[in-house]
Amino acid sequence: MTQRPLPTGAEALAMIAEARKALWVMVGFLAVIWIIQIGNWATGYQLTLDLGIRSRDVSSLPEIFTAPFLHGSWGHIENNSGPLFIFGFLAAYRGVRRFLAVTLLIVVGSGLGVWFVAGANTVTVGASGVVFGYFGYLIVRGVFDRRPIDIVIGLVMALCFAYQFTALLPAEEGISWQGHLFGFGAGVVGGWVFRERRHKQVEPSPADPAVLLDPPKAS
């Protein structure tokens, strides 16, 4: 029994279809967080206080899943939107299902890191932990999947956005470096956990009857 790769044309069409899905997923995600931001702003950012992550407050653990959709100001959401769209699309273009699984891992990893490590009496919101998760995922995905194009994308991202690494350590007050650091780490882990599993091709055995059959002879 042999396993044959998809023809180049079919693989390209499948990739284009996934890229279209990825585009609409990211457009939809951005639309949602901007709509929520309007409502949050209209209520004086009450949603930030109600649905943000409160460090080491057990009752706040569910907010791990709501905090990435909330932002503390217009400047906050503006700064996150561009990188979120670019990194998210590049992370999703090879497969939306795998991208959603990676995203869930990043949200949980980043959120738990904030919950455990953030300063006392703080409330943390924002999609920057997810942004850094995608950043980490993009850097390592090509290595784990052994795909040259994704290795190139990872190198380009690392070089073009090298300044992002400075936000992984404590610096400016009011910036959740915890979310950045744990999100980045979760993205790297996601690159390994959700890597493409390549199966070795099974070559026909010499004893396979299909191999031993002689071609028909002319009478």
C-alpha cells in the first residue's frame, strides 16, 4: 500500500481555499473586538472591570476567555489590531482548524500566566497575549513542520518584528508582560503540539502479488 501526496495543483487549490477562510476568520475576529470596544467605551469601560482577568482570584478564571476580546482604550485596540490581523492570518492560512486549536492553547496559556503572575489587585485585558502567541507559533512552525516556505516566514517575522522581543520582559508599567511572555511560550508549544505528522511511505513488498505478476504476453 502506498501513500501518494496530493498533486501540486490540488494542494495549491486547497491552500488558497484555507487562506480565504483564514482571511474571513481574522476579519470577523477584528470586527467582533471593535464592536465590543464600542460597547465597552460606551459603558465607561465597565466591561474591562467585569470581564478582565483578576490575578489569583478563583472566580475570575473564566475571564481568561473573555479578556482577549476587551481593551482598555482606543489606543490599546489600535496597537493590537494590525499585528493581530497579520500574525493571525499567517498562522491560519495553512489550516483554520489547526489555527483555532492553537488559538485556544494560546488563550489558555497566556491567560493562566497572567492569572498566576500578574501583580495583586490588577485587571488585565487585551489581545496582545494572543498576538505574541501567534508570533511564537510562526517562528517555530516551519521548523517543526519542515516546510521551507514557513521557515522563511518565521525568519522574516523574527527579523521584521524583532522589537517585539523587548515586550517579553518587565518594562513599562501598565503593560502585561506576563501575557506577552506566556502567550509567546504557548505559541511555541502549539507549534510542536500541532505540528504536521508525516508518515513514512510504505513501499510495495517484493512478495506483493501485484509486483510479481508478469505483463501479458503476446500469443
